[in-house]
Amino acid sequence: MAELHFYTGTMDSGKSTLALQTNHNHAARGRVGRIFTSHDRAGQATISSRLGLFHDAEEVVDEFDFWQFVVTTLTQGGRIDYLICDEAQFYTALQIEQLAKIVDELQLDVFCFGILTDFRTRLFPGAARLVELADRMQVLQVEALCWCGKRATHNARTEDGVMVTEGDQVVVGDVEQTGQPPAEVAYEVLCRQHHRRKLTAARAKAVSMAPEPLPFG
């Protein structure tokens, strides 16, 4: 029986890598799949992994209709055995419902990959609907780490190196790289404690070098 799968974790936990590996495993057995993504760090119509892997994909915009796409492809003689849906947190709730319909009515496996919450610790609409509808939900076992060494559970956004908790929900950026200057908009994974304190790696380093004690407010 076909199923709707949802693999989730924080940024930097290997979701896109797993998406590409899942596609490879199924394609190696002769199955034909279609790959989708939205707002990937590498640009439109591309799924990319921080390990350096890339693959062409269909870009999912708000007006995209999964059901219409699949039905049209099948009725025109195309073959689809499964769907790989990366960055699924950016999909609309309606699009997630379309994916569930594809599983139920067309018996195609759908594999979704995405984060649960935004930089404000609020659920993305697409992720929330996946939690409600998925047949299987799995938290990735590759744990991203906060700068303090604890398991990272929250995604933080920084602007010019300063953590922010207000702004548009979707702004494309990437996880900051050690030793490189901060991007205008970047992301960092933190444990809950340091996300609540807005204590990023850069700020922790700065305050540790200052005479004042760490702020615990």
C-alpha cells in the first residue's frame, strides 16, 4: 500500500541528503520518480545537499497543483511511481492535501522532507498539515548540534549577524559556516535554551570575551 511519509529535523540534519538518497535507492530498482522542492538554497528548480549533491527538480510555487500535475502526466502516457518532496514546510496546506489524495487515489508513494518550525518557533503551515495527515512521520537520527554541544532543536535567523524573532516567515538563507563572515540573512541551529536567550555562537563568543557575565534573562 502506498503511504505519505514525512521526514523531519532541524536545519543541518541531512534532510535533503536523505531525499536524494531515497530517490537514488528507488531509481536503482527501476522505479520512476519525480522530485520537487521549494526555495532551495541553490536556487529554483534544484534540490541541493550541504554535502555537495545536486539534482534537478520541479519548483513548487503556491499555485502549483500536485494532483493536476500527476494526473496529466499519467494520462499523457508518462510514468510516475513515487514523489520526492523536499522543503515541504514551504508547501501550502492545500498542496499537502493534494499529496495525500495522490497516495490514496493513485496509490503512489510520497516522501516529504522538511523542518517543522520557523525561526519564531512556530509551525510552518505545510509541516503542520503533514503532521496531521502523514501515514508515517520520522524525526531524523542525524542530530544537528547547538554551538554549546547540546542537541539543536530550534532554527534561528540572523540578520547581519544579529538574531531576530520577527519578520517574514520565508526568507531564503543557509546555515552559517565557521570561519566565514555572516551573510546578510543566515540561519543557525540552537538548543531551546540558547534560542530563548537569543544566544548565537557569535554572541556567546563576544560575551565570553567581555567582563560582564552571560545574560540569563
